[in-house]
Amino acid sequence: QVELAARMARCQVYLEGDRAKLARQRLEGSSGLVATLKAAAQDSASPAGLRNQMLDHWTQSVILLGDAVATDEGTGEAKNFWERTLRNERGIGVDARAAGKIAIAQAAREAGQLREAQFALAEVAATMNAGPDTMARALYTLGEICEELDNTPTSGATYFRRVADRFPASTWATKARKKLGQ
């Protein structure tokens, strides 16, 4: 378990260090980290507590892979990745489901479908019980889209304040405070 967590941390470092291809190589495939963590999360011979930890790690590894795909190949390919993942991986955690919807909204945004993106992000914010980083990301992106829609029906600042207030330690809060001029 410690080794799997270390491998995931390395993939995060690769992604943050502009080495998305390397992160993808470590995450993808039948012997990649995503497949390894999925197998561990679904191993009925393991204690329930360990399976739950592996489910959390699997969820985070899928999010990392989605981010790596977006960085490596763009939001269009990331949208395809997430649509496949959300369709095929029923047991994945809520954070990955929310991250997938955020990525799909980003693709809609880049295609000029701002209202579609806005509705998808609002759905994440209103109906999904995602973790703090995922929720902060959804709200921050929703704020940006509201700005692009001339702050209709809600101002982007409303969402930026929500991110800064609810998730003050997140990287999204730092970005939100910059948007708010703080």
C-alpha cells in the first residue's frame, strides 16, 4: 500500500513538472497504477478497510490520468477519456465522477458551449458530494464561465468567494483570491 501511494505521488510530480506523457505511461495499461489500484479496490479477499483505501487511491489515480490526458492531448481527448471512464467504471468514487464532469464541461467550454458547461458544473456543485479539491475546482471553473457569460445569471465573483471561503487552503482558493483582487 505504501509503494502504491508513492507511485501515485510520483505521477502527481510528473504531471506538475510538465511530464504528462511519463505520468500517463505509469498510470495507463494493464500493469499501470490505475489497473493495479482498481484490482486492489475490488479484491474481496482484502479487508473492507483496505479496499476502501484502495478505492480512494484508485479514484485519485483516475483523476490524475484524466489530467494527464488533458495536458498531453487536450480537452477533446480528455472528454473522450472521461466519457468512456464514466460509462464503464461504475464502481469509481464520486470524486472521479465529478472530475469527469468537470473535464467534459471544460471541453464544452472550449467548443464555445458555455451554457452547457455552466449547467454541467452547476450540477457538480449542487448534487455531488465531492471532496474539497474537486469541489473547489468545479466552483472556480464555474466562476470563470460565469465571467465569460457576462456574469449571467450569477457573477463569477460569487463562486470565487465561495471557493476562497470554503476551501481556503486549496490551490483553487489562491487563484480565486487573485480573481477577486485580494
